[in-house]
Amino acid sequence: MLYFVFTTGRCNLRCSYCGGSFNPEIVPWRVEYDLGDLIRLVEGDGDATIAFYGGEPLLNPGFIMEVMDAVPARRFVVQTNGTAVRALPPEYWRRMDAVLLSIDGPEGVTDGYRGRGVYRTVLSSARWLREVGFSGDLIARMTVSEGSDVYRDARHLLELGLFDHVHWQIDAVWSEGWADFRGWAERVYKPGVSRLVDYWISEAREGRVPGLVPVLGVLRVELTGESMGIPPCGAGRDAFAVSTDGRVLACPIAVAEGWAELGRLGSVGPGDLPGRVSIGEPCASCPYLRYCGGRCLYAHVERLWGEEGFEALCDLTRHLVDEVLSVADEVRALIGEGRIDPGEVLYPPYNNTTEIIP
Ligand code: SF4
Ligand code: SF4
């Protein structure tokens, strides 16, 4: 299972689509539970991944070290804004399996959403991680919003040559700031996804496998015959979050939603958690469910953009799936001819917190 472990509710940035720190009354800025309770939750799970989360998790490096020294997880992952990586000593970075650095594209796009200087800081952090010996999966985690061109921005990040993989999420959870979501979707996003798939397959013909997570995730379903997990991120199924106050949640975003609260550390075991919240209609009878997995449990339950907004996002998911499936036969042939390595295509190898469907 995947356990998101909050190290703090505090963040040192105020990104335009997020707003920064959690209210400390909802997600305390210090860890308030006994580490032994986390150990007891995880220790019977031979396939546990711990993903450090916040707030900005590296504002509490001491707790990360305590967890990595004491909790018998198989893998460690961190999702960070990349501004404080030097707070954690190199020997801990060398034990991380995946690092997700938040960066949205070129300097103007990233700094426009996240604040001046963030782009350069994140790139410097990425280089530093490699210099100190981090050898795991370095993932650029993009938020795609109204100033984004998904094609330009994802290509930019891939071509930096620093990141193994690039994943994007559409800024469609809480955001009410969109002037024209549908216009952007038709003019920029859908053509951008089509161009990314064209780019991906043209690279594959040359024996290269661009690390575009949404493309790889959908291909994986088609190539293996295994359906996408419902939901793809695992929320409520095999991914859970432990807040700093010890509450165990179905989704790390749902810190104040009663439906997501599954219990408290110390009083729940891993067997008590799965299946308490799940994806229902319209996904259950949607022909794309096999590839989409219902996209996001939080969005499914909350529907903050209403039914119409939900459908607008489904339209983008269906477009992505259709575009990827249009090249699947050729990908199969390229693998069959030994031109590309199936090990690179079948991604992710475990739930590394990339939610796959944007
Ligand atoms: S496309 Fe929409 S309705 Fe269909 S499974 Fe995905 S989220 Fe659910
Ligand atoms: S994709 Fe949705 S349900 Fe999954 S972790 Fe993110 S917000 Fe939660």
C-alpha cells in the first residue's frame, strides 16, 4: 500500500492554484502522534511505500529522517516544491526511490504560478540531488492551468534532460479562477495532448521512450490487458494519508471532508482501510473506465465544478485515451521488433504518487 505521510501543514510558497499552508487547526504544522503508531500501521505490509507530503514536507526534515530510520517501508517517495531539498542530508536522498519536484514548465510559466525565482531554484535542486547521489526516479510534477500550453511545457521539461518522467495535473480541483476553461481545453489542451502523443510515437520509432506519465499509464492498460486501478491514484483502495494529527484519510487532499476520514492511527489497521469510499456513477458504467479509472476520487465525490464541469474534464480524459489508443498497435509492434524496451513503457512500476490521469 501507499501511505502519504504529512510532515507538516505548513508551506513556504503560495502558488496561485493552491494558496499555501493548511489551516493549522485542520492540518497541524507539527506531527502530533506517536511514531510507534505509524510503525504499527505499516509494519505488517511487506509492500509499503511511504510518500512524504505536506504542506512542504522538507520544512520538517527531522521527521522525515525519523521515519526513514524507524519505519520498515519498502520504498520512500517525496512530493516537494523543490525549494528546500538541501535540508535533508544526502544519505537520506540516496535512499529515496522517487522524488517528485513541482515545476510547471518554462521559467515564465512556473514563476507565474509559483513565485519569482522558483523555476531556477527547482532546477538547481534537481541538479544537486543528482550530484549527491540520488539515483531514483526524478519526476517533474506539473500543474496545468490557464497560462499553460501542455505541449510546450511538458516538452520543455523533458528536454531539460534532468527528469526521468513528467506528469501533469489539470488545475481543476478547487480553482474558480478560470476565465474560459472550455475555450482553453479546445484551443490549447486537446491539441497539445494530440501533439504530445505524436511526439511520443515519433520518438519511439527512433528507439526512445519519452517519460510522459499519462501516455505511459494509458498504454500500460492497453498493453497488459489490466484495467486502470479505480481510482488510478489508489485513494481509498490501496493509498491512504496520515495527517499530522494522526487522522487516516482516503485522499491527502481531503483533509476536511468527513467522507475521507477513515479513523485514527492507533485504532485502525491496514485491513480496516480499503473499500470504505469508492467510485460510483457515472464512472461505473462509462466505457472509458478501464483506461480512466474514474480519474480522481476527490473530484468524483465533491464535484466542485458541478456535473457540467465533471463532464468537461471527462471530455479531456477521453481525448487523451483516444489519442494514446490510436498509437497502441504501433507501440506493440515496436516492442515486438525489439525497438523499444517494454520495461520503460510499462510505467509506473509501483504506485509512486503520479496519479496517471491528469
Ligand atoms: S471519463 Fe469521466 S465518467 Fe468516464 S470513467 Fe473517467 S471520470 Fe468517470
Ligand atoms: S487524484 Fe484525486 S483522489 Fe487521488 S490523491 Fe489526488 S486528489 Fe485525491
